[in-house]
Amino acid sequence: MSPTIKLLHFQQQCHQGFKVLDSPSLHKSLPCFHQHPLVSFPKKCLHSSGVRFVGFPSAIKSTLPSGNSRLLVSRCISEKLSDSLGPSDSEPLENLKQKENALLTILKGANTFLPHVVLASTILALVYPPSFTWFTNRYYAPALGFLMFAVGVNSSEKDFLEAFKKPAAIFAGYIGQFAVKPLLGYLFGTVAMAVFGLPTSLAAGIMLTSCVSGAQLSNYATFLTDPQMAPLSIVMTALSTATAVFITPILTLLLIGKKLPVDVKGMISNILQIVIAPVAGGLLLNRFFPQICNAIRPLLPPLSVFVTALCVGAPLAINIDSLVSPSGMSVLFLVIAFHLSAFSLGYLLSGLAFHKAPDVKALQRTLSYETGMQSSLLALALANKFFQDPLVGVPPAISVVIMSLMGFSLVMLWTKKKETVME
């Protein structure tokens, strides 16, 4: 075999691009050679006679014996070329990928900042109310619908089928919403009049707040803490909202002594717009267009944080006058005690009821959210529509902020606790 043919055979084995000078028939180059024409080998890896390569300080013997010599030269060429190509080509690509992964991590982890953002929006609403007053009640339903869409995108139809296999948990959530909470509302409403000497209208506002259905924000809080429980939370909220058209008027009649006519069609439409349609849209998108879901999923956490901040800050900014009223601080204390009791009882009672369940802790957190958070905006709308005294709307307005702050503070607390246990 001629030296020229052997050299060609050696070039193919090395799988690298270089140019040979001594033979015109060998003036060939691979693409990578044009980018890196000057590559040097360590002198110890080269032999002293034969064909010379561009940029090489020594010559390589044209006749290479098979075995260790060929392996040695191939290894030297591979290592030297990888060293010269690596810093200029591979590292920028790796850095770009690292930056993309870091950005995705930041976007996906935006939910961890939710309690801080909620607290900041609360302070901003108190200091400068006009920053949130533009976000009126007409934007609230689409905002909650967006949060439900985010839950749907990150869920599947199987999750909801599994949720319906837990009728005991669904019933427990219903009892917490329409039995435990109204009793707490009646208790703190009575304390408001007997102990604090507040007018009957404020006590009625506390009781009215305890009689409405569950809040959609509880579904989102559950999703952030225990994603696998989000469908169960949605089923609980949908059931309590659907039956609130009958239960809420009965409870207000029993607790307050006034029967409130509730718009049945309006509440059903509310459920469809805020809960069912967005969740179904997210599920269908996830089912039939997974690539679109993968593209938008990293953007959903930061957008959800922003929307949640608006949903918390706007009611506070709009009802700031009620909060700073002479009786506002007393009502604030009572509303805090009401929600704290509801969150605690939801957690403790569900722990007793489902102590043998394998996912008891997740159930406790889910039922705590469901019991501690309710549709205070619905109570505020009912107060403004069916009660002449504007003071009735003060407790529901304060409740919107308090339940959100407490709920998302629990999200932060329980999420960190879960991470600590996993570590």
C-alpha cells in the first residue's frame, strides 16, 4: 500500500479535518478545518519523517504501523482538536443552553414569590390605591378564569376521574364549606356585637361572608402546594358554587334573618365562565396540542402571580374607605380570627377523618384551603345589592384580602416544609 493511500486511511480513522501539503491529490479538507486551520500537536506524539500537515510543528511518518502507534497518534489528534474546538464552539452552545435553562427555572419558580408579591400588592394598595382601582370587578371573573386555565393546562382528564373516586373527601369539603364555616361566622358575628359592641350590620356582614361558596383561589393554592389534589379541589369548589344558589339564601335566613334572593342563572353562568370552561379548555389543549402547552407552560407561573396580585390588591384599594373606618380595625381582627379558625379546623378535622389515608397530609392541606377560603366577592356583591346599609359590605371586602394573604402564606409554608421532608 502506497504512503498516500495509507495516509488517507489514517485521515478517515481520525475523523478530523486537516489538509496535507506534500501530495496534490491529498489537498482536501473537511468543514471543521476551514474554521480552525492552525492546529498543533505535541511534538512527543509525532514521528520525524514523512508527510507534513499545515500548522503542525513536526512531521508524521507516512508509513504508520498498525497497533499502538496509530492509536497514540489518533488519540493525540483527537485530544488536540477537541481542545482547540471546545472553547470556541461547544462552550458558547453550552452557555446558551445553561442560560435558557436558568430562564425556564426562574419562570417556573415564579410561584415561590407569590406570598411576597401578594404582601407587596397589599401594601401598595394601602399606600397608593389608584395603582389597583382600575382593576374593577368586571376584570375579576376573567382573571380567575385565567388561573383555572393554568390549572387545566397542568392537569389531565385522568386527574379529575381520580378526584371523583374520593366521594368522602368531596363530602368533607362540602361540610367544611356549608357547616363548619357558617357556624364560625355566626360565632364571630355574635362576638362582634356582644364583645366589641359593633353594629348589627357589621355582624351581618361577617355572617354573610361565611355563607357563600368556596373560592376559586383555593383551587390555585392547592395546585401550588399539591398539584395532584387540584382536580379534587376544583370539584369541591364547583359543587359548593353550584348548590350555593339554594344553600346561601337558606343560611342567610337562618343566621341573619333575611332571605336573600340569589340569581340562579347568574351563578350558573358564573361557574361556567370562571371554572368549567377555562379548566376544560386547558385540558383539551393539553390533550390535543401538547406542543403548544409545552411552549406556554413556562409563561403561566409569572402571569398567574401577576393576576393573583391584582385580584388581591384591587378589592382592598376599592374598599379602602371601609377598612380605615372607625370600626375597620375591629372588623379586621374578627375577620382574621374567623379565617384562622376556618383554616385550622379544616386541617385538624380532616386529619381526624382521614388519618388512615395514605395521602392524609395532602388531603388536610386541600381541605384547609377549601374551608378557609370562600368567594368573598360574591358576599360583597350580595351585600351591596340586597342590604341598604353599606357597612354590611365591609367584612366581605376585608375578607378578600385576609383569606388571600393567609392562603398563600400557607402555600409558602407548606411548600417549604414538603421540600425539607423530601431532602
